[in-house]
Amino acid sequence: MAQKIAGFRLGIYVFKDAEVIDYAAPYGVFSVARRFDPELDVFLIGETLRPTQTQAGFTVLPNYGFNDRPSMNAFLIPGGFGTRQELHNGNLHHFIRQLPESCLLTSVCTGSWIYGKMDLLDGLPATNRKEPDRLEASNFGKVPIDRLAEIAPTCRISRSRVVDAGRIITAGGIASGMEMGFYLLKRAGYDDAFVNEVARTMEYQKAYDLYRTDIEVARHEAVTADSDAA
């Protein structure tokens, strides 16, 4: 287990048509975890501070905009219909490239497309959603994990629930944000007893037990996500 990082902060990016569960699930895990350690922090980041309409009209107000450059230990990109536009969002790409090396780059579902588009997944394992919707399963669409392979041809595609490639951690599946939240607690140095207590309190213990070993950890040098980010 990594040394515990005091005051670990998770910043979650929200954008037009981001999938609600993708960002709400890891946010919820950290929200409950804060009952046991109030030093943990989680917040939303938007391109600006304007209200952001995510999937199905669910509108949220970001805590920070890109210009605020908040200090954080991990940055998370959710998936959703909006990732198609975010692939070409130069402001987002610039923001990510300006983050310090100590800041983990994480994603849920199709959020990993962004890192692939930025060539950050070259030579690394990563995952994405594996179950298509009706359009994606038809001749007019493409399964998201297959599109990741197309966007990042030198990425090694993994079908694991969570893939830890060092600085970059990806999760596949709309609800995999739960596992991403739990895994980030472990990367922050919290032990199994702490994470299990969070899962139990959320009445998610059985599901957590099912997925807790569905994790691929690539060999990498230890990443110290200290709190002097940005």
C-alpha cells in the first residue's frame, strides 16, 4: 500500500452531455469517505464557472474553472455523449498538459478517449466501456472500447474494470466510477479496512467484492501525488 497522502483532493471535470453516473459515482464515494476522514476533498471543474448541462439535462455548477488552476492530486474525466466534442477541446488538452506530473490522470468510460487523442496512452494499457448501446452495436456505430483502439492505435487495450498504468488510471463501463472512486482511495494510501467500510456504508459491499480484483496494474514507477499540484 502506498504511503497515505494527507488531504487528497480529486477534481472531476464536467462538460456538456457528460454522463451523470460517470462523475457522480466517484464523487459519491469520496463524499461518503469524508465521513471517516474529513481531510479528503472532491470538487467539480468546468471550462468556466458557468452552469454546465450534463446528460439528460442534469445541470451542475462547477466549483472551479480552468483559469483557477485548483490544487489537486487526481483529475478525472467522465464519459458521455459530450466526449465526442471534448476530443477536440484544445482548452481542455492545454489544461491537462499544464497539470504537474504528480497529478494522477484518470477517466471513467469514454473519458479515456481524451487521453488517447492526446497521445498520452501510447504504449500503455487502458480500458473503456465494453457493452454497446443499440446504436453502437449496429452497423452505424462502434463499441466504445473498439473506438479507443482506433483513436489510440499504440495503446494496449484492456478489458479490466480498472487499469492502473501509473500516472494514468482508466475505468471501463458507465458504473465503473464506483470502482474508480474506491481505487483512488487506495492510491491515496487508505487501507483495505477503510475502503471496505466506505463500501459497506454505501451498501455496495457485495458489488465491491465482485469487482475489487478486476484490476490490471501495469508495472510502473511509484507516482507520488502530493498536494502541491497546480
